Amino acid sequence: MKEKILVLGLSKSGLSAAELALKKGYDVYITEAKGMNEIKEEYKSRIDELNSAGVKIECGYHSDEFISGAYLAVTSPGIPPKSEIFKRLNEKNTKIISEIEFAYLNTDIPFIAITGTNGKTTTTSLVSHILSKKYSAPVCGNIGTPPCSLIDEKHDFLVCEVSSFQAQMTEKFKAKIACWTNFTPDHIDWHGGLENYFKAKAKLFLPPQEPEFAVLNANDERLREFAKQCKNVVFFDDEKDCGIKDNAICYKGEEIIRLSDCPLVGHHNYQNIMCGIIIAKLLGMNNEDIRDRIMSFKAPEHRLEKVREMDGITFYNDSKATNPEASIVAIDSFNNQDVALILGGRDKNTDLTEMCKSINKHIKTVLLIGEATERFEENLVKNGFSNIIKEHTLEGAVDRAISLKPDVVLLSPACASFDMFNSYEHRGEVFKEYVLSK
């Protein structure tokens, strides 16, 4: 009799896990809390194929028939541990694992795991781009393609962005190289506290899951202390291992790339590049190939993405910055330049003090748009910044910014987009299209 595997959720990762489980000969059940009418249209053909192949699927509830007798449950990262379905499965002593763990258990392809509060998407994309000079090393995980979809293909490595949600649901996943970009408070509600959030990521670096090499941020106090528990640590932002010296990024004392040749701006991006360099060096790549691949890399869309240069003005799209912390990273990337910053959107009512401090240091003009305008203006003025222009539309803000003839026009809104746009991606596309139409 076939062993029963239960997949939680008709998400991209859930569908990939179900397809892999079917290939491996399991009796596959999928349970989804949403109704079928709420499932993305793009998934419908895959759902039909799974149905035709004998996979049992239910929507709108989690029946006892489906969740009873499962040898294993594979969860989607969006389902919180405090959910009713987790509680019921725990009562039945059913092991719950992430789709990443399920992929790992069914392949010999080595994983390179990238985790962290910020920067992991850029770092994952960059690592894959550098390694592709010598290896087949596609990106997967939280960044897009589930690893379960890749393990039947021939690859040298899988470069996997691992969220804290995915990391928490692993027990045996063991990366060849694991990289932790930074640690700041996030997803506290989901994990039930800051320490639980830290522990979820820390699992990837400690026995029994410890990697061959741990790549850690020397400038992150918590990670520097944590490194004492890890083996084979290579630090980035560190003079001895990999850091900046004489306006170049060096590895073990050897210059790899000048800062002026880096396609990404800001110290946080230099850190992402350091991670890529370390991983490539650990996997045997030469300096020249690493440098060439870094120089040909383009930032992921909407993340401090250079759009164009026009009449001495450089335009950056950082629409992914939907909170003040993310915008601070972008703002702090510019020194001694005349920067016009476009801020605003749907207010998340977060504290603006630190962002106002950064604006005072680095920004000449702020252009405010959207629902957050009044509160942002009030906080900026209270913190001593008064060069503020209010506009009704994003296009109006761009036009006004151009008229000021700054060095840089930066869209980094520190807000959600839903007052004026469908998503941060939509907001970024509108910005780019308008700037490119000039």
C-alpha cells in the first residue's frame, strides 16, 4: 500500500511538492483552506493534471478524511504554525515539513542557502549569476521557483532563498554553503517572538543541519556572536576574510572588484556582492570570472534598480521599500549627492524617527505623494527637515523632481502602494515607464 502524503495549500510550492510526491509513488492529498474560486488562474491547468493523475484535492476546508493517516505533511510557507491545521496535525503526531525540506530529501544536488531579514533576494540572484559562468546553479525557494520543480534536472547547485517560515519547517535540510545576510526584527507575530524568529534561521547553521561553510555578517553584532557556535565561518564586511579596502572589495587580501565597477550602489549592496564573492571562491571560481559576472549583473526589479541617466540625473526605482526601514537602506546609499526623494503611499503608521534622521543626512528634497502625505510632512518638520514638496500623482512628483535638476531622483516610498496602485510592482512599473518616456 502506498504511503500517504498530505500537501497543505494550492500554492506554487504546494503544487510542486504534490507533483514530486506523485512521481515518487506516494498517495497524494492536497488540502486548501481557500475556495477554488480564490485560487490563481495560472495554477488551474496544473491542478487539473494532478486531479487526472489521481491526486485527491479539497478546497474551502480541511476534512478529517484528508488529514488522517498521512505519513508526512508538506506545508506552504504562508501557513502560520499557530493555524488550526497545524494544531490538528500535531495532535495526530503527523510530521510537518517545508517544501524545501521535501526537495532536499529527494535529491543529491547540493544546496546553497541564502537567508536574512534583508538582501536575500538580491544576494540569491547575484550568487546564481556569478556561479553560472562555471556551473548550472539556478535560483529557487522563496525567490520564485520551488526546488521540488528542479530536482529532476541536471544542476551542479541549487541557490535557494530560504525564508524564516521555510527554515522553521526543516529538520534534515543541510546546505553545502549557508549565508545569513543580516538579522533585524521581522515576522514577530508569525514566529511568536523575536527569539523564535532568530532560532528558525539559526537551524540552518547548527547541528544536525550545519553546512560545510557558514557565511556570516561581521558587522551584525548578533551574528558575530552567533558565529562562535558555527563551524567553518567566513565573514563578509570583514578585513581578514572579505571586505572593503582602498575602495575595492577584497577576498583574503586579494582585490576582486573596484567599488566604482560595481553595478549596485550602497553599502548593503556591497555586502551582497561580498557574499557572492565568498561563495564563488569557496566553489573554486577565479577572480577574473567573478569580477566579470558581478559587472554584468542587474539588480532585481524594484530594489534600488537603476532605471536610466538623463541630463545628468540618475533615476532609481526602489518601489519594494514598503516600510521606513527599507527606505533607510536606500537613502543611506547616497553620500554627498543632491537627491530628490519621492516618499509616500498607504501609511503603515510605523515610527518615522530613524528615517527622518537619514533624510536629514542624505536628502536635499522630499516629494510627498499619497495618503501618508500629512503624517510624513508633520514628522519631517518635527525632525528639522523642511524642504518638502507635495504632489497629487507619482508622475507629477517625477516632473517636479526633474525640474530641480538633482543628481539623483529616488523612488523609495516607505509605504504600501494600495492607495494609488495595485502593488509595489505596479507602482515601480509606472515610475519606470514614465521616466523612460521622457
